[in-house]
Amino acid sequence: MLRTNTIRETAATNAIAFPETSTMVFENLPNFATFGSGGLTVNWPSLEDVTVKNCPKINKFGLGNVDVSQLKFVDVQHPGKEQVDTEIIVADYFKLSDKFSSIEEYQITDSEELNKVLTMKLKPSHFTNLKKFEGKNCDERLNDFISILLERSERLEQLAVGECKLLKYLFNLNDPISAPDGRRKFNNLPNLKTIKLSDLPQLNRIWTKDPTEIFGLGNLETIEVMKCSSLTSLISASAAVKLKKLKVLKLHSCEKIVEVVAMENQGMETQKKVIEFQSLSNLELMGLSNLIKFHRGNCGLEFPHLNSLKITNCPQMVAFTTGFASAEEASTADEKSFTLLSELELDGCGKLRYVIPSDILPRFQNFKKLTVSNCDSLEEVFAFHGELSPGVTMLSQLNELVLTQLYNLVHVINTKFGNARFFESLKILRVEYCKSLKQLYLPFLAGSLKLTEIKISDCETLKEITMTKDILFPELNSIVLANLPNLSAFSPGTSELPSLESLKVVNCPALKIFVSKDLPSTSNNCFFNSELLQKLKILNIENQKGVEKLWHKNLPSESFCELEELILMESNDLLNVIQSSMLMRYEKLKKMTVQGCKELKEVFELENVITENKNEEILPHITELILNNLPNLEHFWNKEPQVSAFKNLESLQIIDCDSLERLFSLSTAKHLGNLKLLKLYGCKNMKEVLYNVDDSGSSQNEDIFFPEVECLILKDLPSLESFCAHSCNFEWPKLQAVRVSEVPKMMKFSEGNQITPKLNAVYVTFIKKCWQGNLNESIVYLWNQHKHYTEFSYESAH
């Protein structure tokens, strides 16, 4: 009799499997010899109960293959072999395997599977070759299985346990541990290298008692503990001493942990020992909301090979160790620590007052990255504590310094450091949201620096940024100064920034001059005066007060010649954007946005433009131009250009420029051969878009060709009477979308013919549209509709 549901056949290997068969009963079959003939291999992967009685002719291995470790009940009766051991007879009937004797990796995924392995008959060889074990979603009986591993799995290297909601401890060391042969064991799991524990909410200890003498700690390389919310400490001080090979230690989201290495009540002698984590290179303490200190006792701590230290969201931490990342008075840290530290991140450590005291700074010769954020009580990054050797260079390998949301930060580097020099290799400097910082003092080592990025933003009280004189920035690529309302001086020690490609100065209204030098305040009200910015590609200036002109006429001739994008916003005192002396430098400019400059009267000042070469062009590569909210803008330029302009312009948007009456002359319009979008919106006094400079009428019946225009938007233009008042023929071969809305005085689109082969509608809204056969007639129709509606509304009101 077979109890089974499924049969699987594999033709290629001439095998058959019964994966769900758990019980086999063969009785009184005198001629039964084999279950499968013709070389067929039969496998029983789930067989647990076997009964064979009075079947004398069964061949050797005639019943197939079975794993002996899963057999729970065996009743075999063979005539003439009553005295032979049952296991020997079973070995005749089945070809036996024993996976638990040879298995190297094993996983238990639920309590049902755990129950099966705990109830099976264990042999001395079971789990002796196991190297990797993972247990998940199991009940507290997982402790019993781990005890089995303690007894016999001397080759175990990796142990992972997760999502076991009832587990209170991992290793039961209260009972004597014996090997399968009965010998007492004192060095259990001697080859264990990795312990990973996750999501064990009831776990309050890893070992039931001090593991020092009975557990193999000497080869542990990695310990990771995550989401174990009942754990108050990780390991005792005496056990920590044994962790000679520990390289990685990560503790995440263990809310009740108060200290990592627990204090011991064994007298002062024990408390004064030095715990050296001689191999530890990577340490992470994250989301430990009650952590006070790595170790609260009197033991010294040394981290001679620590390379990366990350401490985040530990709001109660008063110190990592004595004299380092501390809320206490600056003091000397352990002598052998941090000499190899390369990366340090502190975030959400609300009680810390400083990071590194001055007397141990010389140790940090390999320090490359420092990130400090959300530490509300931090007053100094580098606390001054004791005298320094004259002329010493600090943090010479640091290449990234990021300080953000440090609301009580007073000093990055205290001026008490005197002649000490810092940051020989610094590449990235970011200081953000440090509202108590009044002065940013950066005593760089004289000479060429490797700095590539500076970002200083949202520091409300910052007044000056000062750097050492006689320094060069040959690699500086980006500068951002943003939301610094009191910044009045930016003094980088040089006005030459030969590699700068991006400059953003936003909401720094007190900064009148970009680079402040040892010069009296200039009276020309120019933001740029003598700076060498020969590679600048992106310039963004917003909310600069008191600046009437961006550039001084004596700027180095190489400056701004590579500019590709210009953004000017909310600079209320600015009179024009580009003066004649600078105009021909911008041949590479591609995008320009001017917005919210209340006093701006003209975009381009052309009064003194002298061009010997008639082939010269104004902004020949600009593709996008946006003018927005310029209430006093009267002219695009103060003088009609004598050379072509904007030949590659694709998008032109003029929005809320109430003083602008006309846009371009017909002669300028002829150069707009690549224009695709023209949007005019909210310009209250605009009367016509294109106008004729020559009043003699010589432009009558002139042809104007816009070969690429696809979209034209005229909206909220209450004074607009015509696109062009002169009789010109306009050709728009690609025009497909026209929107005309709130243009009450426009009786027709323009004098002259409008050739629009692809246009079939004029939209008033996104849904409402009309078409009367051509553009002019459609505008006439809309004007009449508006007129009739206005008259009807007036009559109804009276």
C-alpha cells in the first residue's frame, strides 16, 4: 500500500519520484522483487513510515532510494533474518542516503519544518558538516535546534536567525554541552565567522550566560543585529576581549540597547582592562534610540583598524568613547584608536557637542569623508583642546566634508587653531542649515587645492566666508551660495577660478560683490569686477539687492566666454542684463531666463556696440529665452541691432511684462528662422508684436517667413491690436497650434496674407476653438463674438 498524491517522471534520466508519499506498506508478496524494472530509478523524497513483511524475494535496492534521516518508523520482517538488525535489512531494500550527515547549508523556514527535524532520529554524524544555517519564522523551539548545532556543528561558519517572534535568547549555555560521543565541550562553534539576527522582538540576550569560556568567539568576523527591540546590550566586556577577528559590527533599530559592551560587576580590576577591537574595520550603530555610550564602564576601548564608523539616530548618546564624538568636555581619546579611520557619519545624535578634539586630530591621517547632520547640540566640529605644534597640517587626506542641520554649530574650525592648516585634499565642501554659524573660517594649506564643489546654504546668521590667502582652486567646478541673508563677504583668497563651470548665488541680498578682496567697496554697483571665470557655463543669480549691473567693463576678456545658461531672478536694482561691452562674449549662450527684476528697463544695452565684422551675430546659439514679471521692461534692447540676432532661438516666452509695447522689428524677425514656440502672456500694454522701424512704409507687402514655428500663444493682452500693423505676408508652414484668449482689441491677426497650411483651428481655451477658413477670418470672428457678448452684457446691465 502506498499513500501518495503525485508522481513525477523524468524520462531523460529514467527515474520516477513520489514526492508526497509518506507511508509504504508491503505485506505477504512472496514473488515481489523490485518496485521498478528495466533500470528505472525510484525516489521517495518524503517517505517516513516503512512496513515490509513476508516479501522474501525483494532485490538489493529493489525498493528505490530514500534518505535515512527522514525515516521515523520502520517495521521490516524477513523470513530467516529474524536476528539481523533492522537497519541492515533496510539497507538491503533501499539505496540509502543521509543528507544531514553531508549537508553544508541548511535552512528552516517555519515551525512545521522545525518540528520535523526535532522529531527525527539523529545520528552522531548529522549536521557535523554544516557550514551555513538560516532559521526564519520559527517558534522558541529553535533554541533546541541551535543547541544541537552547539554540540556537533564544529564546522559552522554562518548563522542567521530572523522573524522568530517568540525567541528570547539564541544560545543556551546553562546546561553542560556534550559532543555526540558524550565528551564535555568547552569551545563550541569554533569556526563561526558570521552571526546575523533580524526581527527578533523578544530577544533580550544572545547567550544565556557569559560565553567567554564555552563559546568560540575567536573567529567571529561579522555580527549584524537588526530589529531586536528587547536587547539592552550586545556582549559583556570579558567576551568582547575575545573578538580578535571581528571586522564588521552592525546594530540597527534595537531601541532598548543602552550600551554595546555591557558593564560587569566583577570589581575595579575587571573594569579597568583595555578592550581592543584589533580587527574591527566597519562599525554601524543606527536607530538605537536609548544608546548612551559604546561602553559605560571604565574599560579602555581601542579601535586601531577602524575604517568606517556610522552612527545615526542615537538621540541619547552622550559619547561614542571618551574624548570622541562627545557631549562631555573635550578630552584625550584612547591612544591607539582612529589612526586608520577613513569615513565617519553622525546623524541624529542630538546630545553631542563636538566631533573630534584638536589633540587627536593629527592621528587622522587616513580620514577621507566626514558627514555630520541633525545633531542639534553640536557646537564645534573640531573642538580646540590643548596646544598644537606650529605649522602642523590637519586632515590632509579629507576629501569630503558635509555639515547639515546643525542648529547650534558655532565653529567648523575655531580661530584658536591659529596657524594650523587644514584640508589639503578636500574636494567637496557642503555646509547647510547651520543657523548659529556666523563665520565660516577655512584655513586651507597655501598652494593649489583639489576642491571641486562648494555649497553653503540656509545659514541665517552667516556673515562671511573666509579662506586663507595665497591659495589656488585649479579644479573648483561648482559654487552654490544660497539662502544666506546676512552674507556680506565671500573671500576665497583669489579671484581666479579657472575651472568653475556652475555658479549659483540665491537669496544672498547682502552680498554686493561676488569675490570680496582687500579692496574698498566699489561704487560701480557691479556684481562681477575682476574675477577670472573662463570656463563658467551655468550662472544663476537670484535676489541680489543693490546690484545695478552684473559685470564691470574691466573684467578679464576670457571671463564668461563659455557661458551656456543664464538665470537672473528677483534682482530688483538691475537695470539691464547684458551691456554692450559684454555682448559679443556670449556666443555660446543657449538658455536665458530673466524674472522678477522690478527696475529692469532693457535686456540688452547696445548703445556702444561696435562691430567691424558685419557677419558677427548677437547670441547666435541661444535656443530658449524667458522674460517673466518684468513690470518696467520697455525695450528688448535700447537700440536696433545692426547685425543678426537669435538665429537659433527655438522658444521665446514673454510673460507679465506690462511696460513692453512692442517686441521685435521686422528686420529682427527675419532672423528667427528656428523659432518653434512664441508665447506672449499678461503683457498689459503690448500693442503689436512685430513693428516696422522704417516709418516710410517701405516694408509694405514684405514677406516674413517663420519656417519652424509650431505653436503661437497670445493670452491676456488687453492692448494688443495686431500681430503686425504693417501689411506683410506671413508664411507659417509648420504652424499647428494657435491659442488666442483675452485679446479684446485684436480685430484681425495682421495686415497682409497668412499662409498656414497645417492650421485648422484657433483655440480660445483648451477645449473651445473656432476656424473660419484662415487665421485672419478666425480672429475677426472671435473679435465679433467678444463685441456682441460685451454689448449684450452692457444692455442687460442697464
